Amino acid sequence: MMIRFYLLLFISVLLCISNLNMTVAANENGEPSFINSYEEDITGDGLREYFKLQGTLLSNKSNYYRDVWLNISSPFAKQWKISFNGGYDPSIQLIDLNQDNVFDLFYQIAKDEKKQQYDYQLYSLKNGDIHQIPLPEHHYIQGEFLRDFKISLQMNPKSKPIMIDVANKKNKYMKENIYDEDGKLIEKKRIIIHPISHLEPVLISESKGYGLKSSQPISGLNDNDLLGRVETLWYFKNDKWIILTSDWVE
């Protein structure tokens, strides 16, 4: 009895090692790795499509996907393929973001292993046509250093500028010849407006449905001199993104 038990255990270990070797070999040969699969109606025809997210790892020792794609098949044998940007930890959310009562494909992937920066893509497959939906962009944020160790930040042309007190950084700014000891501005300088770094689907209301919340870092003297971020709530209406709210968060 014990001999049979150990024999079965030995065979199980061999099978595990064999499967592991096959996976490693697949990665080394650049063969696709399975990431996730889904089943949902994303064309609006009332029937569920099956889709599988796959990618090619850089190597068997890396978590970086150099290629990521989605294979989609319908019950009528129609097929589609969508290619995505590479990176770390790719995922897809099924959510209606363009308010057409059909699920969209919201793709996100980390640009770095620490997952501090992300890349996003949004697609619709309504009526069987692949359509990439542009993501929101803040076209008007600007700011500059003012006297008395203050920074002015304006998020749209009609809003009143937000005044940011940076007196806690005055030694750094005096050393860089932005201010003198009395807080007088020596050199006129604008602040740094970074691109949107994070996007997150959020429920606006039961009647309106979902929108996107963005986070956009703002820096002072250089990229490392982080002042805070602008958080914006977006809603897709009439084929474009509109801003519902924008807030300054330190």
C-alpha cells in the first residue's frame, strides 16, 4: 500500500515538473501565455462572445509582457483580434463607458514593475466593429511661481486660480535662485504639468452610468519636486469626454 502511495506521489511530481518545463520552454520560444478569459455580450447582438487575453513574456525570468492581445470569437464563428501595449500585469474590465448600453473593453497595464505608472486603452465592439475610444486629456492646466513663496494653479480658463503655499520648500527654491530671502521672485518659472498617470472607472450615478476618474501629478521645480495632483471626473457624452469636476489634492 505504501509502495503504491509513493509511486503515485513520484508520478505526480514528475508531471508537475514536466508541465513547468513546458511553460518555461513556451516562454523561451516566444509562445503565448494565457492571462485571462471572459464571456460576455460586447457586440450588442444579445449573444455572448468568448474572448481570451494572451501575451508573450520577455523571457521565462521576466514578468514583462512585450506583446499582449485579445482574441474574440462569436457564436457565429466570426473572429476579431485587438493588440494592446506591453508592460506588467495586464487586465481588462468590462464596463459601459460610452453610454451605448453595451460593454466596452477597458484595458490597463503597468509601465513599470513597481506599478507606479500605467497605460490604458479603451475599445468598443458594438455591431461587430472594433473602435478605439480616445481617452480623456486635460487640455488646460497651467501654473507658475509667484512672490512670497506661492504658486498659482488654474485648472480651466473660467476658474479662479488656486494658491499653493510652498514656504516649506523655500530653502530649496532659494538655492535654485527662484526666490530671494524675502520671497521675491528672481526668475519667472512655470510649474510642470505631467500627463494623466492613473485612470479608474467610477459610477457617476445610477441614471448616468459610469465615467472615469483621472489623477494627474503636478510638480514645481523638476519632476521630483511633487506638489500634488489634479483629480478629475470625466463623463463620455456626444462622442467626447466632458469634465464634471476637477479638484486639487496635495
